[in-house]
Amino acid sequence: MTDLNTTMLVALQEIADPNVAKDVHGLMAIASRAIVETRATPPEPSDVVVPTVHLNGTSKGALIEQLCDAGLALSKARHALCEAAPHERDYYVQREHPVSYRLARAQFQARLVKLDAVAKDLFTIVEGISSQGK
């Protein structure tokens, strides 16, 4: 059963309970809560969605050029981030050293992983566009 069906089933069970919904306002509150709960549940992330090249859309060349520009900007951002990597000399005076330095390095690595994930997505999209005809 989907999340929407489960949420609606719970709402219907509450409506059937005379102690829960005694008037129209109670029914509306239950229905509103069911809708909000359903919308608050985001869909699961899935594979990268690739645009379809067609006559009424952006050209294949323009899509690839835009994505390559974005990839180049990510590469520059990654280089700049590496230039700003934490160095132990900036943390050894802290009372929490070496814990603070290790934490700073871990956070830095997490930032790199995020940039790399975006770059990988862009590459996947470019591959998907490139494999299309036209």
C-alpha cells in the first residue's frame, strides 16, 4: 500500500470514530492533516533524469555545452576548495586539538564528496544526452 493510501486509510478510520470527528471542522482538520502528511513525504531519490532532445526543446549541443560549463565551474570550485583545505597549523592552538582538526578534515572531505557527486550527475546527464540521436 502506498503512503498516500495508508495516510488516507488512517484519516478514514479517524473519521469513522465518532469521538474524533464530531463536526465538519473536525473532518476538515483530519483531511487537511492527511494531505499535509502526504505532501511532506518526499519521493525517494532515483537515477539521474536525463532531458530528451527534441525539436521543440533545447538543442543537444546547447544542453551539452551548458552541462560542460557547469562541470568546469565545479572543477574550479573543487580546486578552490582544496586550496582552502584545513591545515593542522590552524587548529593546534585550540583546546580540543587534535579532535577539532580531525573534525575539520572530515567536514572538508564531506564537502569534496558532495562536489564530486554533483560532477558525477552532470557527467551521467551528458552521457545520456550524447547517446540520443539528432
